[in-house]
Amino acid sequence: MNYTNVLGLRIAQLRKENGLTQKQLADKLKVDNTTISSWELGKNDVPTAILVELAKLFDTTTDYLLGLTE
């Protein structure tokens, strides 16, 4: 399974469900909005610390973000 692709799709899905733009999410995570885009497109890996922050922000688990659970 391509975890980077699943992760990117889930980040985009959760971001949109929470009414956030890439810029707004980037500001919350203190990264550049192009970084969010590259994660959502599966071009770059998400650092572990950011993965944990995303799970907290979206009130989900890292397993869900990685596609290990539904």
C-alpha cells in the first residue's frame, strides 16, 4: 500500500471537511502552504511530528491518516 498517497488524500479530505484552505492549515502547522500541497499530492513525506499534530487537529488517529484503519 502506498501510505504517502493515502495520507495525502486523507489530509486533503479532512482539511476540506473542516473548512480549511491549504494556507490556513499551513498556518496552523507553521509550514508553507506549498508544503501542504506537496503532502496532499503525495510528493513529500509528512514528518512524524506533523503527523501527530494532524491527528490532534482533526481529532483522529495516525493509523487513520496512514490508511491503516477506516
